[in-house]
Amino acid sequence: MGAALATGRRSGRRGASARRTGRKALAAGPLALMLGLAAGLAPAEAARLLSAKGSQPESYGRIVLAFDKWVPVRAKLSGTILVLSYAERAPGGSERLATEMPAFISAVRRDPDGTGLRLALQRPYRINVQEAGEQVFVDLLPESWAGLPPPLPPEIVADLARRAQVAEAALKAATPAPVPKPLSLEVAHLPSLTRLSVRLPADVKPGIERTGAATRITLPGAWRFDVADTRGRTKPAIAALTTESDEKAATLLVTPAEDYAVTTDRDEDGLTVDVAPRKAAGSEPADKASADKAATDNDPTSRETIARAPADPTDRKPEPAKGARAGQGAAAQPAAPPRSDTKAADAAQARPVRPPRPAGDGLVFRFGQPVPAALFERAGLATLVFETAEPVAVPDPGRSGLRPVGEPSRTGGVVALQFGVPAGRLIDLLPVGDPEAPSGWELVAGETLSPSDTLVATRLPAAGGRVGLGITLPDPGRATWLDLAGERIAVVTSAGRRPAGIAKRQRFVDFELLPSRLGLAVLAQADDLVVRPDLDGVAITREGGLAVSPVARQPEVTVAEAGDLAIQRGPWEVARRGNVRDTLREQFGATAAVSGSLRGPPRLAYARSLLANGLNLEALAVLEAIAADDPLMATQRDVMILRGAAEALMGRDVEAKRALSVESLLRDPEASLWRGYADATAGRWLAAESAFRGTLAILDRYPDDLQGPMRAIVAETAIEAGDLEAATGQIAAAAGRTPDVRIRDRLALLRGRIEEATGQGVAAAATYERLSQNGAQPEAAEAALRGALLGHAAGKLTIAETVDRLERLLLTWRGGETENGVVAGLARLYAEAGRWRDALAMTRRANATAPDAPTSRALHAEAQVLFDDLFLTGRGDALSGIEAVALYFDYKEFSPIGRRGDEIVRRLSDRLVELDLLDSAADLLQHQVDNRLAGPARAGVAARLAAIRLMDAKPLQALEILDATYLPELPGDLRRARSLIRARALSDLSRTDLALETIEGETGADAQRLRADILWGARRWREAGEAHEMLLGDAWRGRQPLDDAARADVIRAAIAYDLSAESLGLERLKAKFAGPMAESADARTFALLTAANALRNPGFREIAQRATSAETLAAFLAEYRKRYPETAVPERGRAAENRTDAPAPPG
């Protein structure tokens, strides 16, 4: 009876003891279970009783059993015998309990098998057992005990709490919580509704629930709605967007504004939420049955059941809501009006209808309307491009074997996806649905390809003799530049329903055509490559034309041996002997005395005499008369060659080439010789060198006075071609054949050039000096030019001395290659001396006087490099802001094209901002946004433009440019930067709540300062004071003096607390900053603001006015500039080197 009573009391009291212990710290039972689970993870070992100790505190006895691990203990009282049973064998321990507790225990015996202890008690007691980790506390309570059992020792409770925390941390580390995956929520404003869209995997089943007027969307699993893009962009249709997420689900609560209704739609790409006025969305259900039906319609599971009904997925009719997907906010397509033309209707009915193509096992991408696409391969990756504003999600791979590489990326109006090409498989892209207007595309990988057309590149003549390439691509879409793994690839989509692409890789000097199944992909090797769709397909060009191989020609035929020459030594020398005037008069009279049909031969002899005596123009007139009067003689070889020679000797290279390039003279060596002469006089050295090859033997048969100038031309051609040995031979052959002083000076100048080219600088300089002093013009001028440049290159002349010589030469000589050389030399010397404006002015002069000269073209290219360096590198750091701006606008024709030219414009806009020319800076960036850029680059420049508009006190224009360049998929930093600028613009427009919503959740010094400025401008004084106090952080703890920005924030916070009568906040501020402010220049101001009844002090109004009028935009832009230097603009009206970020204190 006693044993039963003791056991019953023990069990009844044990729960109360546990409750009391739980109030003290942690319950021993759950902790022991946790520790036991943790211990159970380790290999099992036999337990051991380390000690068994007893004590007699106050009126009860306590036995403490200490094991080496957790061992459950059960107590059973039979009369005065207490049996303590272990859950497992635990040998060891002492038997001194009777000695330690003589008032309670008379004897102790240990079970031989180590499974327990047996204790003989002095009298019956109530037993209470408490387990605490590896220790077990057995309390012997008198039967008269009242109240809760004795608690565990405090040190044991503290150790249990510590060990519980460690065990909990270990369990969390062993089973980490899944990281929520972000789901970007995109917003688009259509004419009739506001649309929210989110991409969802096909296996995610959202739960949709109506909560009053609001709609709750629940996604099971580790997800997180990212609503950063929607902040400040949901008005007026949506009153609030609320998100919650945990390990189990993510929730989005959409609360529409008054008189708006919410509808949802789940499709293959994701979930669409439309918020439209009630009159447009339809009336609300009138009764519960209608409400249940509406909820069923919005249920994705029921919607999916209906969608599975057709046997062919392509049989579904496109829904209007899907045709206007969100993303870029594409407007819904209007329905086509009915046609009244009966013939057209009959023709349409008579046209055979192609059956729709069902989808297969590949990856099917469906759209609400036909979408142009492109598919090409590069380095084992297939890149799929869709030209659409709709979000694109990757379907489940299924059995296709195609798995995406990375996430879809948007660039401008296209979305690009990349897939690894399976080994031994071919990638193809096929239309799905109606062949005339397919509802989507299917990407397949198989062993064969569908029939396709091969695109062929053809020559495309351009202006100025430039050459481009044209590719006939059916139904081309837009051309978009993609940055794929550091390579610039232009992709042109195609809406053609029959595949047409590049069969194999084609390499050119400036670009490569990549293999494609649909559309065109051009890998650029040049920065200024232009890929432009047109009516006939796609045109590929460059500013200076493409470097392509010449048109294939027939094999060259060996030049035939020359018979009788048109210019013969004997008649030429006879014509120059004696009295030339009498000879010419006699020949003219003889010609006039002959009848018309017989005048041809005398006229030809007369023309030869005129040509031999240097009367080239007169000789040409006679030859023209021969050709006009006698068509037969006009086609004679001698007449045609003499006409070409006369034109060439007068410097008319174009006319000479035309006369000597007729079909009958193409193989004639004498005609080839004169064609080379014409090319050489025009500076076309390579063509001249080719024409002279194989024809120089004819010169030996020419008169000596003609050989001199012609051999000089041949020698100069050889020098330009690098054949100095041939040039030396021609100079030696011509030296003794001409008495003309000018030709001898020309030959001497050529010798000097050879000496300079072979490293004989001293000899070359002496030759140039002698010719410049004693030679005939124009050789003397050219020698002076070359001598000055050689002296500067050898270090014998300074830049100033060389410039002085060339400037004097420019005043005394005009025309020809000599003037071009002087201008080019001066331009390069000016650039070397840092006289940028003079260098660019000389280049402009060269372009005006000789635009087609090789020297001018080379100089123009150098000027573009110089212009690039001045604005994009440190070379132009010495230029002041005004000088840089003036230089750009005066010589902007030298600005490079392409990305570097755009970067120059952005740098120039910064210079304009520093000069406080905000309108001009904004105009430059506005042009880039409207005409030059696309995608994220356009959005980044728009952020700079918006910042300039804010600085110019035009917040509405800043807001408009941000909204016009909005993209849903921007890099995180750029998106945040645009949000800050947008919030500031909304604040300046007094849209306080919308501004705060835009930066909700943003952290960082720039966002905190902007939030404080918004609250200050809205006169929400208490919140403004707390925001400014938060900006100060722990500045009051430091021993350093407060800077100007910190003191300004302290004073603003104090003013805000005074205006809001926030005495607690003011006292807190005073306690923190009384010491630091007492040591600053604003000590008296701070003391006045923190004094009692500060508002009644006459000086308060003046301090508040100064604080209110202080420029907060400058402080915000300073913080913004620290965080986003790439998209920020410099400080207004101040040079960069004097820039400071700290605002002046208002007090």
C-alpha cells in the first residue's frame, strides 16, 4: 500500500516539478531528448556511472547520479526500498550514499549487472526524478512536503541552456533551411489595365484566394517575390502590394484601388495579374454562387484542367490577355477589319490550307502572336533569340535532352537563351501551329534537319567606291548587338516560316558569319561594323568599306612584245632640232594643203612634233581632231597611245587611264608603261609598280629627254614600294640622259630619300640642305620639308624650330604633295607639342584642300585617334572644362564612331555639368537616348540624364525620361540607382508617399539621406528628425570633431524635433551630441535649439530658414556619386579637382 502510494505521488508530482523547472530555464526532458538525438548520431558505446553523490539540504535529501552520457533512470519505491533502474548497463560508481545521507539512507546495494541501484530508506518518502543531460537528480521528499519540488541548481540550468543553444545550432547547420529563390514581379501599364506578371516553372501550382477586394497568391515552396521593380509604379490601379515568405511558401497580396478589380491567369510562362476598372473588367458576382464560380475560374488547377481538353495543344485559340503580355507593355493587337473585296475573299478560300504543325518532344515556346526568331551555334552552344517584349521562360527539358546554360537575358527588344548542343545531335527550330501565323517555336535536337534555304553573301556596292556585303534574308526582323562571353555578335531575326540560315562558318577580315538555322549571326571583328536590315535582306558595311578580296578575274596574259612604238627616238629627236617654230609651221601648212580624206597621216606627224617639243595641250587638240574626222584612225594604236601620253604628261591621270584602258591596249606594253606613269603621278604607287613591271625595257628605246622624267617617276615608284635597289638603278640610268636641271634636282632628291631610308642621315640632310638652298622648285620646297622633318627626328631641331621652318614653308609654297606633306608635318608637330586645336585645324585644312590624298586620309585617322585620347584617356587632362567643350564642338567631325564616340559624348556632358551648362549636357545625352542606344546602356545613360534634369530643377522631365526607358530586367545596381533618382524626382513633385514607396526596403547611406530629405521636404518633422539622427549613426561616440555634414544633420534633427514637439527625441539628441557640438562652430546654434521653449526664441526662425534653404540635392548626389560613379554626374558648376562632397551646415 505504501509503495503504491509513493509511486502514485511520485508520478503526480513529477509533472509539477517539470513545469516549475521550465519556468526557471529549460525543461530537462526535451533537452535530454535533443542531446540524446545528437548523441545517437555517433556510434553507440557502453555507458558508465561516473559518480553517485548524496546531500541533505534543509528538509529533503538529493541523490546526484553522474554518467558519461545520457542514460534514462526510472525510480520505483517498494515500501522503504528504492530501486533506481538504468535504461542500459552502466557499471561503476561509488556506494557512499549511506555515509553522505545517513538521515535518509541506511544501506546501498549495486546490481551485479550494472543496471541499477537499490537503496534502503529510513522511512517512506515521496520520490522526484529530474534528468539534466548526463546527470540525474533523485530527490527524497518527506510525505508532508507541500508545493513544487526543489529546482535544479542554477549552474546546471545555465549549462543546460548553453548546451541547448549549441545543439540547436548544430541541428540547423546539419539541415540548413532552403534559400528562397527570387521571382521578379514585373509591371506594365496598358491603355485599359495595369498588368503584373511573374515567371513560374511549369510544376509550380499557385494558390489564388479572394480576401475581400484583394487577391492573395500563394506559392508553395522556398520562393520570394521581388517587388523592387514595382515600387512607385503601381498607381493608380493598385493600392498596395504586400509580400511575405518563409520556408514553406511565399505570399503576394494584391489590393486594388477603389473601383478596380483583379483577375488572374496562369499560362505556360507564368502568372498574370490584371487590375482594371470595374466597368472594363465586368461587374462583381452578385451572389455567392457567382463568387464561387469566379474563384473557380481563377484557380490554376481548374484552368489547367480545361487547357488539357484539346488533343493538340496548338488547337487552343489564343486568348486576348496572352496576346498582350507584360514586360515592355506591348499593346494588344487590334482585330483586323472585315474585307469587302469579294475577289480577295474568293482567292483566300481557293488557297490550299496547310494543316497546323503539332508540337513534338522538343522545347516549345508559345507566344500570343507570331514572333521573329533566330538560332545559331558558336563554340558548342546554340543561341536562341526571340524578338518579343513578352517574358520568355524555359520549358521543362523532358525527353528533348536540351538544357539551358544560364538564365534568359534580355537586350533591348530581344530575349536570348543558350543551350548546350548534345553530342552527335543536330539542333533545329521549327514553327508550331498555323504555318502562316504560328503560335510558337519548337527547339528540337535530332539526327536530321528539316528542309531549309542557304543564305549567300554577295557584294553590295556603296558610295565612294566602298564595298559592303548583302545577304537576302526573308522577312528580316531587327538587328540587335549581343555581348556573349565577351564577343560582340549582331543577330538579325527572321519571321520567315521556312528555315533560312548560314550553312557553315564564313570568315572575312572584318567579321564572321556564324552557322545558323534561322536568321543571321555576325561576329564583329571591327568596332564600327554596321549590320542593317533593309528591304532586300541584311546589309553589312563599315564606314570606310569592308576589306574583301577583289572580284575574280581571268588569268593574266603575258604582255606581248612591242613592235613599232608610238613614240620613236628618231622622229622625236628630228622634231626637236633646228628652228622648232619653222618646223611646226611647215608641218601645219603641209597638213592644211592636203584634202580632208588624206589629212590623217600629216596630222599624226604634226601631233608627234608638238608632243616632242612639250606642247602637250596642242598635240592633244590635233589628236582629238584626227579622231573626230577619221573614225578609222581614232582606233589606231599610235593615236590612242599618243592621246593617253599627252593626257598623262599634263597630269590628267583619270583621262589618261581612260584613253589607255580600251580593250585593244590592255595587253600592249607601251600602253601599260603610260598607265603606270599616270598612276604614279596620282600617287597610286602599288598600281604604278604593277604596271611598270615587265615594260621598263621600252624605256631604252625612248628618246633621252623623255627617259629622264619617266625614269625619275619609275625610281620614285620603286622607293615607295621599298625596292631601293631598283630605284638606284633607274636613277643611275637617267643621270646622263637629260640636260633638264629640274630633272637632275629630282634625281638628287630621290638619292637623298634613298640615303635617308638606308640610315645615312648625315648625307641625306646635306642633300636636302643643298637642294633647299640651290635647287629648282618644287624640288627645293620638298627638300626643305624633308630636311626639317629629318632634323627633328634626329634630335637636331627642336619642335619649335621645326614648326617655324614648316610654317614659313607653308607661306611660300602651295599645291601638290609638298603642301600636303607640310600640312601633315605641322599637324603632327602641333599634336606632339600639345597644341591640340592647331593640330585639328591643320587636319581640317588637309581634308579641305586634298580630301582624296593618301596623306590626308592618314592624317584624318590620326586626328580621330588624338580626339579619342583627349577625351577618353589622361592625355587631355590639362584642358580646362571650357577648352574641352569648345574643342569638341569646333572639331566634332573627328569624333570616332561607335561605342567610343558615345563614351566621348558622355564625358563631354560631365564637362558641361561642371561648367553649369546643364541644358547643353542634357541635349547631348537626350540625343543618345533617342537615337544611339538600346537596352541597359540606354537605361544607364537615362539615369545620368535624369540626374541632370534634377539639378536643373526639372523633376517632371527626369521622371518622364526614367519612365520612357524602363526595362523589367536590369542589373541590380542600375535598377537601384534609377529607383533613387526616381524617388528624388517624385519628392520634388510633392509625391511624398510614392517617393517613399519607391525606395522602401533600400539600405545604404545614399538611400537613408534621400529618405531624410523626402521627409524633410514633406514637413513630416518627427520622422525627418529620426531619419537625420539615423544618418549620424555612432558619430557621437567617436573622439573626432564632427565634420560639416554631420553638424548639418544634427541641426536638422534638432529643428525637426522642435517643430514636432518631440521632447523625448530632442533630449536623446542633446544627450548624444551636446559634447561634440559644444566644441564646434555651431555650439550656440545647438544650445538654442535644445533649450526649453526653443520655438519662442527669436533666433529659431532664422536658423530654421537657413536649414530649409540649404541645398539637399547636392548632399544626395554626393552620396549617390560615391555608390554609383559610373552613372553619376559630377558636381554642378565646379571643376573636378575642387570637388567636395560635404554640404555646408545650415546653422
